[in-house]
Amino acid sequence: MREVKTTWWYSVLGLVFLVATFAGTSGSQAQQATGVTVFEGARVIVGDGSAPIENAAFIVQNNRLTQVGRRGQVKVPAGAARVDLTGKTVMPAIIDAHTHQPQTRETLVDSLQRKAY
């Protein structure tokens, strides 16, 4: 299990609720009175260079991701709503996915270094 401490995970919240809606469960239905939802079964691409987590589970509590790990290894709070994402992939948001790269080597290297940063 990984404690979620990086801010990029917050960008995945919109994607999570989009996937949940696509899967047939709206975000308002998923958030029960406890304010805790566990999303289970998806492949999670963490985005830090590590291997994807297959059959993952992650906890959203009060609109914040609090835990991510393999299903069965994440402590799910009592009363949490459950959303089955089996067969889906969840990943941090891709920012600026469509760009036109510079044409000269110098400006291309500069552009790529800025994006990598």
C-alpha cells in the first residue's frame, strides 16, 4: 500500500469520477454518507516510473485520495462505497498531450527539457 502524498494524484480525481460515471456509477452515488469510496479492480498507472498496479484499489475520502495499492492490501474504512473498475485503467491526468514541437534541434531539446521538468 502506498500513502498518497503527491499533488498530481489530485488531478486524477476528475478522471476517477469520469470513469465511475462511464462504468455506470455517478460520483454522487458513489459517495455515501461516510464520504469514503473505494475504487477496486482497475490497473493503476501511478506515474512515478514504477510498474502499474494490477487489480488495484484506491480510497477517496472527503474528495482526497488517501491510499493506493493492490486490492486486499488497502485498508478500506467501514461503510465505504465501492466502485468496481475491473477492466479499466486509471492514471494521472495527461497535461498538454497534443503539441507541435519546434523544428530546430536547439529549440526541440529546450522544449522537451521544459516538459520533462
